Amino acid sequence: MSLLSEYSGPALSISGLKKVYDNGHVALKGINLEVSQGDFFALLGPNGAGKSTTLGIVSGLVNKTEGKVSLFGKDIDGDIYGAKRLLGVVPQEFNFNQFEKVQDIVVTQAGYYGIPVKKARVLSEKYLKALGLWEKRGVPSRMLSGGMKRRLMIARALVHEPKLLILDEPTAGVDIELRQSMWVYLQALNEELGTTIILTTHYLEEAESLCNNIAIINEGDIVKNTSMRELLQELHKQTLLVELTRDYPERPCMESLELVWQDDHCFEVAVEKGTAINDLFEVFNKAGISVSGIGPKSNRLETLFVDMVRK
Ligand SMILES: Nc1ncnc2c1ncn2[C@@H]1O[C@H](COP(=O)(O)OP(=O)(O)O)[C@@H](O)[C@H]1O
Ligand SMILES: [Mg+2]
């Protein structure tokens, strides 16, 4: 893989990506995103946020309206043959031939990458076994359960041993037990082989168990792009709006808390969830700040997650 040995930049880089569908619907409003090589990355968002559109554009299944996308430093509008070879895609919808047999589907896919049949059969065995489908190799794919079909899509995406694996809602229709084993498998792939993995999900817990870095997409915009650890810390905090009895033009600071002043009369402060408001009054009073009221500030992420759960 000479392409990779020379290249140490991001696996995926997206800038100003916009998508307007033919019916005028604006699915992506100009997003920027970067995924490092070796990362396990989640694109999290509610249904209709633009996750599949994003991955569809990256994998060449959907045309973009504006913006730039590069895979391993190669612009997808240019000569990307080499980069495409490094990419494996598991789309959200099953898109294999329902009448073709399981192993044939995987071997046929290898053929698209110019892998000779003999080697393709060896690789298909490796990945069908890894995904618990070897016993089903001679069965027409329509006979598989939903979870098995999903795993067949993964085996097919891995047969040419890509450096970047993209999965769109990989656990949709997969029962809990299989979901766990799929997670373990994907984690090993990421940790042991260093395969970069990007998945979309509308479950925070899924992203939380698997991913190092995360972008949250809502209504075609990236509303957050951070590490999973930082996101979780943020979710454990609550932002309060603190009103004061008089103006404080000198805008005092505190050692223990970071005050974000909105004007001379009011600041925001992030505290651990469950902190008693009465205690806070006292803390501010001791610091010489006279408080008239403390109330919750509506948290954009919180509202978004509540919406996600409702949908
Ligand atoms: N082919 C299409 N034509 C028109 N609108 C579409 C098409 N595909 C998706 N959309 C719309 O674009 C938005 C984003 O869709 P999608 O990327 O599938 O979201 P997600 O994968 O996050 O659920 C949604 O409002 C969806 O209805
Ligand atoms: Mg989708």
C-alpha cells in the first residue's frame, strides 16, 4: 500500500459540503469534517439529520452539490482509484442480490477490486467466518435474518481489506447479542489492524461504547465535533444562568468556577448536574457576588438528545 506509506494526513477530509436534493430539500448546509487515520469515529444525529447523505457522498453513491471531499488526501472529483480501493462501505439499505448465494456475493465484490478468484475465495472464507456466516455460505442471501444480512454487508465491505471502513447504521435490525459481538469485532479491527472506522448512529450509547471521536449532525449542520470523552464530560454538566442584584462592571473571576459573563449583570456557569442551587448562592456570596436568581440555561445538546429519543 504505497499510497498510505507516503501519506500521514487524515483518512477523510470534508469541507464546505452541501447537498440539495432534486426536490429542493437542503440535506447538508456546508459541513466540515476531518477523520484521522486509525480513528474510530461516530457521526451521530437524529433521523433525517443528513448522516446517510454525507456517507453516500463520501462513498460515491450520492452526488454532492458543493464542497470538497478527499479520501487519504485524494479529491473524490479527481483520480481517486487508489483511494477508493482503500475504502469499504456498508450502506444503510441492503443492496446485494437477494438470489445470489452468500459466499458468491463476497467473491463477486472482490472481483470489482481485481482480486483473482482463488484469493477471493480465501478472503471470503476469512471474513464470512469472522462474521459467523460461514455455515450459510451456500444459502441464497434472501434466506438470511436481518442481522445476518447486516453481517454479510460487513463481510462484503471487508473482502478487499480496506484501510477505511464506513458503516451506515450498522446495528439497525441487529439483536442485542449480535450487536455486542459486532462491536467487539469492529473494535478489534480498529485496534489490531488499525483500520479507520466511521459509523453513523442515532444512539448515543453506541457511539459512547465504540468511538474515540464524534461529530453530531442536526438538520444538515455539524453542531458538535469533539472527543467522546469531552462530550460525556459536557453531558454531565449543566449550564446555569446567574442574575445579579447589581451591575459588576469589573466582572470578577472565581478560582473554582468559570464564569462566562453575558453582560455586567449576568453570567453563565457550568456545574455538575445535581449541584444544589442553595450551595451555589453561598459560594457566590462568599466571593462577594450578590446573586438575585439562578436558573437553567437551555442546553442545545440536551434538547437535541431529548428529541432523538422521542423520534
Ligand atoms: N433522494 C432524496 N430526495 C429528497 N430528499 C432526500 C433524499 N434522500 C434523503 N432526503 C432527505 O434529506 C434529509 C437527510 O436524509 P438522510 O441523509 O437520509 O438522513 P439520516 O441518514 O441522518 O437519517 C432528510 O430530510 C431526507 O428526507
Ligand atoms: Mg440514514
